[in-house]
Amino acid sequence: MADAASGQKKILVVEDEVIIANICRAVLEAEGFHVDITVDCRTAQRMISGNRYDLFLIDILIPEMSGSQLYQWLLETYPQLARKVVFCTGLALEGDIKKFLQKSGRPLLLKPFSVDELTETVQEALR
């Protein structure tokens, strides 16, 4: 949901690597988005419950609660929001991660990604 006051689309970046989260924020804000970031999925749950977001950029491998667990929570709690997820990972796409991504059907941004890859993936996911 675009921010009613400014018309900006809101994105939540869930990324435990602070440098990557801050790069995502800088790039996406330069593209005109409002961006919130958090380094853990439990905080993301609270943020999702208290805000309206147009898109979620979620790292798959986060300590304590993974991005895939957050996605499962979205499916169960806010199923309409699960289709607004873009995953990112620097892991090899094999085994359980590959199966999870195939089952989710959600877009994937592989780390390291370029500024253009980030903006193109986000723009495509928002269509």
C-alpha cells in the first residue's frame, strides 16, 4: 500500500547483513520508495503487523528465525501479503533451499547483486 500522504510505495527489507540492508535502503529510497529495514524476522513480524507494505525483500538465511519461516508465517497470518515477497540469498541453490524457492514461486535476488538487478527485481515484483 502506497503511503497515503506521499504516494510512496513502502518496502520492508529483512536482512541481517547491515551493510547490505543499508545499501538496499539507499538505492530504493533514491528510486522513490519508503524503506524500512530490520535485521531479524521477529522484529519483521511486529513491523508487518503494525504497518502496510507494498513489498518485502527477505534474506532466506537469518539466524534464529529464517526468511523461509517468516514467509510461512506470512502465508498463515497474512496470506495476501505472501505474494509481495522477493527473496535474496548468497547461498548455493540446492537441496531444501531450492525446493523451498520452487514451491514458493517467489522471485529471487542472488547476492551479490548489482544496483540495477535490485531495482529491476523490485520494479518487476511491484507490477
